[in-house]
Amino acid sequence: QCTSIRVPVATFEPNRAQSRCLNHNQDLDVTIATPRPTDEKHLLFKRYLQVRHDRQMSDDWESFCDFLYCSPIRTREVMYRLDGALVGVGILDLEPEAASTVYCYFDPDLTDRSLGTFNILWTIDYCRSKSIPHVYLGYYVGSCQQMSYKINFRPCELLSEEDCWEPAPAP
């Protein structure tokens, strides 16, 4: 039931909860750069995995680098800082016609900030400023709560079995 999902940047409008998320995170310093693994990022990644993935993924240095920092295509890293402290990192693959949110990891103690949602909203705004028409969110799995949130970035489109993008039904 994995279905590719994308957001048409030009027509996206944040809903009320997403607007609150944007407002709540206005105090973050955001930078975008070429991805580079560091001890600071690795420590944040390990903390994130302990809470979010129940140790189902390896958190050693080599796995961290292989998973997030070895890409054959143009990739960028978005870093989110609060009062100088690293609180989140988003990994994006960028092409002239699309961006893909590869992965986002963040401080598990800051769940009230919805940093995963903020990462997607920031990416959509970034793509709008660069005239990139689509943001791909990976896969949508309606029956999986950890993946179903993606349908809330509306309007969005799902890839049909006929390889055509179609408007997603209401959640």
C-alpha cells in the first residue's frame, strides 16, 4: 500500500495547524548547505532513533553516514537551530523540477514544535522561492500512522497504478 505522494508547490496552502507550526518555529535559525556529517549531528540522530525507531535502525557512525550522507545526486542539508543548539536536520534531494524530503531527524524532547512538519513546510516555502514545482514526500501509507500525516499537506497528489498523478482524496 505504499503510494508515492507529492505536493504541488504553487497551490499549497497551510492549514490552521500547519500555520500554527510555522508561527511556533519562527525563532529557529535555518541554514541550508552541502551535507556534512558531524559529531553534533550524529548525537542528535542517535537521540532521535532511541525515541522514534525503538533501536530498529543502527545508530553507529558508519550507518549514519551511509544512510544520510552518501548520495549520488544533488543533496542539501537543512539545519534548524534554537539559541545556537542544533535541534533538527532535514535531508533534501534537489532537482530542477522537484525536491524530495529524504529524511528528517530532530530533538525528541521538542515534540511540541512538530519539527518534522516544520521541515516539510520550510521545504515547500524554499521550493516556492526557487520556482521548484513539486515537493515529493516519499511514500504515503494510509494505514500507518507514522506515514499517513503526509496526506495533510494539501493539495497533494498520489501516483496511481497507471503512473499518473491524481489529486489525493480527503483524509
